[in-house]
Amino acid sequence: MEQEEIQGKIFEYMQQMKGKKKLKEKDIIKKISADTGEEKDTVKKALRAMIDVGKLMYSYGGGASSVEIPSEEYLKEKGLI
Amino acid sequence: MSLPERKTDIGPPHYEQFLPPVIKKNYGKWKYHEVLSPGTMVHVAESGDEIYTVRVGSPRLLSTASIREICDLAEKYCDGYLRFTTRNNIEFLVSDKSKVDPLVAELKEKKYSVGGIGPRVSNIIHTQGWVHCHSACTDASGIVKAIMDDLYEYFTEKELPNKVRIAVACCVNMCGAVHCSDIAVVAVHRKVPVVDDENVAKMCEIPTTVASCPTSAIRPNPKTKSITINEEKCMYCGNCFTVCPPIQIHNPEEDGVAIVVGGKIGSLRTSPKFSKLAIPFFYNDPPRWPKVVDAIKNILNVYAANAKKHERVGEWVERVGWEEFFKLTGIDFTFQHIDDFTFMRDTMRTSAAFKF
Amino acid sequence: MSLKTWPSFVTEIKKAAQSSSMPQMADDELGQLEKSYNTKRGYWKHGGIVGVLGYGGGVIGRYSSLPDEFPGIAHFHTVRLNQPSGFFYTAEALRMVCDIWDKYGSGLTNLHGSTGDLVLLGTTTENLEPLFAEYSSRGWDLGGSGSAMRTPSCCVGMARCEWANIDAMDICNSMTQHFQDELHRPAFPYKFKIKVSGCACDCVAAIARADLSIIGTWKDNIQVDQAEVKKYADAGMDIQAEIVDMCPTSCISYDNGEIKINDAQCTRCMHCISKMTKALKPGKEKGATILVGSKAPIVVGSLLSWVIVPFIECKPPYDELKDLAEKMIEWWDDNAKPRERIGELIEAKGMRPFLEAIGVPPQPQQVKEPRKDPFFFWSESDFKK
């Protein structure tokens, strides 16, 4: 599977879970790896590439780190929109 | 002006570029050291080379202006080489012996606190407090300042039976080695947190919040989509507040500090030890916390008068017994002193032999 | 109160306002602190979501809950810079750190934070990216925060201590470089700390404050210089009382002006060596003891680290050490609940699964005493002949 396609699956899952559960990086990798049959490392690389360009972001709350879809405010601050 | 290009995952600067030439040359080949005064020591290498260290205290919270002043002194006396200790002291690394005394003289003239080496009170390890932390239930810097002002001569001059490591933590998260210090102050809550149901429902994951409680005092409340707290089980640790901020643990009127004693880190003579409860509570009393300072001075004085040379506070207390500690210090023994959390089996007395 | 006084943190906050390009930050910090002193409560909100692009750690969001009253600290984020091993600096390097910080922040720092980072206190969200570009382009990277590897730290080690049995600074630096990804991108159940001490004096408190504690030790005999022993006696040291009688295993004797050590009985506690620095030295067969699990009280009480590997050689590039650390982290990461430290997980799951996962056999050095109750587990593998 192309990286872009994996990233599409990741984003879809993130949208689906938004507001329902805080997802750790590992939760996402496990889920998408199981769904697509891709190696965990491959999924991790795809996920990291999304974080590097601000398509997703690391977040912190409730005493733990998670991954989220960035807010408009974040994207503005990073000069991405 | 355009910004330079960012780099990622380069890690810290390599320490080697910051080492004085004499340290680079004798790295791993030191033979012995000698404490020359409360604030100076010399390390001698197998080659015969020497490096002199001059130590001064710091409030840890340092302005860039003060760091520059420290840098100026380092350049004047030790080619710009300096380091910090794990207890936040500043150490000037002097390669030229003839510059040690002039450096110490200038430091003293400029009101730096030269000392902290050997069997003394070193700098207090402490946390952020009201200066910068959301979970602080006391200020740390202020208590440290009040204690160190009072114990100043134990940093700069007076000897004790051994080192006395003091720490201050502004909540039970303990971002410092409070749980293994000779004497430590730890801020504690005493009231069950107040639950803001509406915001808990909005902001918090209920299963995570329930799981955060070490005493299983938290249950989900399906009616409010929030949680309820069993008041009989709550020990006010505040972990739920960390996980779910609308569970408000702060109570300015009833928060305060406890004093714990007898912990240590090193394995010298006896194993590392946790600190144990000496005084369960003092009200927050800014700006100088006088009762806390007096209580610490009292414990320190009783230790200094009774411990054998080289005994740490915890070793002395274990030798004479905790019942003796309470008698000698005049500290009241209360229900709070008896463990009812995780250490009861280890801490209740199971022998008919003890002191009155 | 004594006439001489400890340096004042209030003075530092005032001085920061003078050197920072944004004096209102330190001014308002002091204003809010003064208010706290009057009302006995803090006014900081829970951390918010801030960071530099691509990283999930190194910046801790901090906002005043009174932004109208103290606009200068409406944003007052913490930046953790990874300190050089052993906290060594040159004046030139520290000035560079200060110059950038005065431009982008409050001018307040912690040298150092509890974990070891060079902490910069108080900047705005919009200054984070420029600040990171300025620091990283000059060789400074961010430290850890959140559910991640935290910045490893160490004692002064071989740089200035004759007791260093391992190269604590090199191990610390090497481990930090090895775990850059884990440090900057939080993927763990909770924090994971590594600390390295050169001997059992443990100046970096590894045994109390690190999930993975690496403490230098030796296997052979303490090196004794009898001529120096004599000098200590001549100088008035009561060797019988201060050294012999305080040895926890009674393995030292002092007869006819000479020290004798029964090294087989010595636990290498460092008492005698630390009191007679010229006469006694650690042995020559050096390495480290690996201990695991220490932490502060949250959540289920404090823990001190447990001995897992009694002795391991520590030679660069420290592959064995790194491999062991990776196995520990993998087992923890696979099994822990959110906010469960490795020590707590071992308590919950048992020591056996942990030891088996990392490939370390049971050894008497790991325990103070064997179990007391007659309840114990048997695995299928125990029945094989």
C-alpha cells in the first residue's frame, strides 16, 4: 500500500474517533496495521510524516500524551494555513 | 532578519567541548580529592595535575542577567569553565591554583554564598511552586529561601555529623528527591476535591479518571456523566486532578505542608531509605513559613547533638529508634504517623522490645 | 535570622525583567506570585497543547488563569533544553543560551530542572518556532516531556571524580542520542527516566528517581595504599571508630597500622572509600549494576529501584546496555496501562514475566530475602526436565 493511502486510512480513523477517545500513537499504529495488514513500522513512518507537516499533531492533556487532528489555531501559528 | 534553519533530533551539545583542558587530559584518571574549605576542593590526578572547584549556592531560578554575571566571573578566573551540580549549585572549575583565593574573595564581596561541600547542608532541591506550576499547593522558592536564610551558616561554615540533604516539593507529585531526603517539606491537601460535574462530563474521560485513583475512591456517576468520590477512601493525592482538572483539589485554607525525615540516596553503610513522616501538617504561612523553618532547625539541632560522626539523619534515627526521635525532638505522634496506605505491614512494630 | 542571606528568587525575577526584551513577562510573573502569597493559592492553568512542529515534547504549555490582570504571562510556556552531560558549560555557550532567551522569552531559567534539563521559563506560543530554530541551529535540542523518554542525566563521573566506575557522562550522552526519537515523540504509556551514577554514592539520585538506574560498581578488590592509611592515622583519624566500626559487613580490620579488607564480604557501599579518598580506591574490574523501577509517590506510592542485573560491563558503544533498555521499554510499552510506570507494572504483573522478557535469570543479588509465604506460581517451563 502506498504511504498516501495509509495516511488516508489514518486520517479517516482519527476523524472517526475525534472527541470520543484520546488516541496514543501506539493505538493508531496498532489499529491501522491490523486494518491494512501493513507492518507497524510502515504505519509509524506514514503517521510521523503526517505529524511532521502538521496534518496531525501531538497533544497533551489529562496527564498523558496523545495524537490529534490539529486545530485551526495551531495551523495558523505554524504558518500552515 | 530571517531565521536560521531548524534541526531536529541532534540531541544535547557534546559535553567534551565544555571540559577544561586539565579535565580532558586527566579524564578518568583522578587519584583523590580533598575538601579545602566549605566551598573549595581540589581533585588531584594520577599525573599530579590539579583542578580546583569553588562552589556557590543558587536559588535555581536564575535570570539571564545573573547567569551572565556568573559567566563573567568564570572568564576572569577560570577561562570560562563552569558547571552545575545535581543540587543546583554553581561550580567554578579553576585550573590555576593562584586564582582560587581571589575568586573566593570576589565571590564573597559580591555576596555569593560560598559553601555546601562536605558534611553540611547543601543546596535545597525544590520544585516550581506558585512561580510556575498548576498543581502547586505551596510555594517552593519561598520556603527554600526562608530555610536557607536560617541555616545559612550550615552551608558556609558549620559542620554536621554528615551531609544533610533537604528538599521541598510543592505537591505530592514530588518533582525532586523529597521521598529520599534527610529532611524534606512536602505540600499536602487535606480535603476531598470538589467535583465540577458539568466540566467533568465535558472535558474528561471517565474510565481514565476512575482508574487514576490509587484508593479506588472514584466511581462513575451515570446520571451526571461525571464521577463521585467516596470521602472515606480519598487520601487527597490529587492524581484525579492531574488527569481531570475539573476535579478541583486546591483548598487554600486547608492546604499546607508536612515534614518528612530520614531518607537517603547513597548506599554508604546502610541501604537507601525513604523519608518518613515527622510532622503531618503546618498551615501555609507565606512569606516566611516561620513554624516550618523552626521545626526543621529543631530536627537539625537534635540530630547534630545526638548523631555519631558520619551518621546520616535516617541512620541516627534507626540506631536510637523512632520512639526516641519523637521524644528527643518533642514532636507529637499522631494517627497520621501510622501507615494505612501501602506500607503498614512493613512499618508496624512486631516486637515487644522498644524504648519508653 | 543570620545576617548573611541566601540568594533571593525575587531578585532574580526582577533582574529578568531588566534583561529580557519582554519585561512585562517577569513583571507580571512577580505580580501574580505576590498575589499567590496573599491568597495562598496558585494561578496557573493546566498545561495546554503547545510544541514545535513534529515534536510532542520539550515544551510545556503554561497559561495564567488571570490573563486580564497579568497579560504578560497569559502565555508563559516552559521550554526544556537538553543539558550537556554532567552540566558542564563554557561562559560562551551559556551566554548564547541567554541571548536567545532574552530575545524570545522572559529571561527566567532553572539551572536546572528536577530531571536535569536546562529549563527556560516563560515564552509565548508564537515564539516557539523561532526560538527552536535559533537554538537547534546552534546545537541545542529540546528535552523530553509527556509520555516519553525523559532527558537522561548523570553525575560528574570520570570528568572530576576518582570513584567513577563507569563513564557516566559518556553513557548518558550515548543513551540520549540513541533514544532521540523516544525523547521527542511521546509514544509511551507514561514517562521513562534514565539516570547514570558512577558509584553507590549516587550523586544523581538514580536509585530513587529513575525508571532505569545505572550505578557504577566493581567486582574485584578495593585498592589500598597503606602509606596513605598511615598518614590518615597520623593526622588524627580514628580509623577503628570511623572506618572499621562503621563497615556494614565488618569486612575491614585495622591492625598494626594497616588496613585489611576481606573483599569477598564487601558490598562496595563506598563508606570507607569516601572517608579515606587518598588511601582507598574502587577495584579495577569495573562495570555497572542495573536497577529498575524507582519513582515518586504518584500513583501507588514511592518506589526505590530494584536490582535486576547485578553486574554488566559498560564499554562504548554500550550496545548491551542499550539492548537491555530497549527490551525493558518494549515489555513495559506492550503491557502498561496509561500513566503506569515500569516499577508499578512489574508489581502488577510480577517480576518473573519482566525478567523473562528481558532475558535475565533470577539471582540472589536481586532480593533482600526470598519470599516468605508458601504461595508461588509455576509455569509449564518449570516442569520440563
